Amino acid sequence: MFFDALTIFIDESKDPSTMIRELKTLIAVAQHGTFAAAGQRIGLTQAAVSAQMKRLEAELGVTLFERSGRAAVLTQRGQETLQQAQALLALYATLGASSSGQEMATRVTLGAIASIQRSLLPEVLARFHRQFPECRTRVVPGLSLALMNQVDAGELDMAVIIRPPFSLHSDLRWQPLAHEPFRLLVPRSMAGDDWRGLLSSQPFVRYDRASFGGRQVDRFLRDNHCQVRDVCEVDELEAIVQLVANEVGVALVPQPHAIKRWPAGVRAIDLAEHTFHRDIGIIHRASGQLSEPAKALAALLTRVANTAAH
């Protein structure tokens, strides 16, 4: 049947919007001849285009390209799939259209780390949907690195993440939102303000080293020659705070602007001149392909973040 392979793909796909992006990328590669040229046209890196096409081949169970040299030459099955994709996308473009010609609702897909979902995002989304009642939003949770890669691959419009500890490539843009200082968090009942002494003598609840923030903590400990005794490693900041409040250990955590006062069971010790920070911001592709609602959502995030900081 003409649509058999793609029908299976749609049925098994966890996110139809990801499938649509991959099919659009397939068409761009066919039109421009190489992954690099297609990437330049649609605002993705060559690596992101390659990753999308490999995933598409795996999900469809067919080889779409003959990989020889830099050119991306479609196989016979690739040509057939291209025709199916073009027909499917033409049909997709008509979904939601009314007899009056009214356009279907726009969807904005936003990645966000957990702390942002609990602090800025509810207010931002409430304002956004009042301003754009016809739009839909989808919030994708995850660690900063994974969300950044999803933006790069075109699977997310943007993401609110911790700034990576490495340079962004030229196809991505960074928009700062917050500059959050790290503090040493200890149980309220624990005496003393010597952060070095407390780190060396108390059990340590570690911010997950798989996260960008956790890497900053790890680097701080190495740079300051601090030997700690790990008792637990957690990614969720709220969970870390609760573990400290329950006297499991001490922890180095960022203080979000939204937290003006720590919970009653903990107290924060300033690191003085050794204070380090995590930067929170919006990351998106530099292609200029953000929809007007997506641009408005980014502007609202910036506005609410600036208000929380003052």
C-alpha cells in the first residue's frame, strides 16, 4: 500500500510533531543534495540532519540514502518514501482548516528544566495563553544537555536550560534569564559557618554530575581541593533541599531568584569570594524561523525572569 510504511511510523511515533519535522528534513535533503546544504536551508547543523535521517531510517526500517562522498543520493525506497512524505505533508497542511479559510492553531514546543517548571513557567504560560488563546503549548522536561540537543535537532522550538560549560556552535543562540549564586545548604540545627570545614566533615548530598549544574559543583570542589564524602546524588533541587532539611547531609545548590527565603529546616552559608553561579537562559536555533507566538513566549520568559530578579 502507498502509505503502509508511513502509517506504521505514525502509529508507533511517540510524538507526531517529531515525525513531521523529520519528513520535512527528508524533503530538504532531497531538494538540496547534501545534509550540510539542507541544514543551512532549514536552520540545523549537518550532524542534526544526519541524526534525524538515521532515526527516520531506523523507524521506517528502510535505507533512504546511498552514502557515498558528501552527496545524499536517495535509494529507490528513498524515492518512494519521498513521494509519500510530500503527499502526507500536503495533507497535513490542510488539517484543521475551516471552510472560512481560518488557519489552524499554532503549537509552540518548549523544553524546560525542573526548577523552571516550578517557578517561572506557570505564570509565563498563563500570560501567554491569555495573549494567544488560539495557540497550544507543549512543555518537555529534561536535563539541560538533552534539551539542548533536541533544540539543535529541530525537535523543540526552544528550551530553558542551564548554560553549557562549553561554547555553543554558531547555529544556536543564547538569551540569558538569570544568574543564580550557589550556596552551601546545611540543616538548620547545624552550627558553624566555615564552608570548607563543613564540606570536609559532613556527608555530602551531591547535585547530579550528569547535569550542567552538577558539573559546576564538581569543578568547584576540585578547584578548591575539597574532599567530600558523598552520601547521595540527586538531580532535583527540591529533593536536595528536603534531604538537607532531614539532616542527610550538606549540599551545594544554586539559589533561584524565586526563592527569597529558604525552607525552615535549612540555612544557607555564603561562599563569599568563592561564590560561583549557574546561568539560566533560553536556547534556540539561529535560523530566524521562530513563529511569532514562539518569539512572544521567549519575550514573556525574559520579562517574568527580570521581574523575579528585582
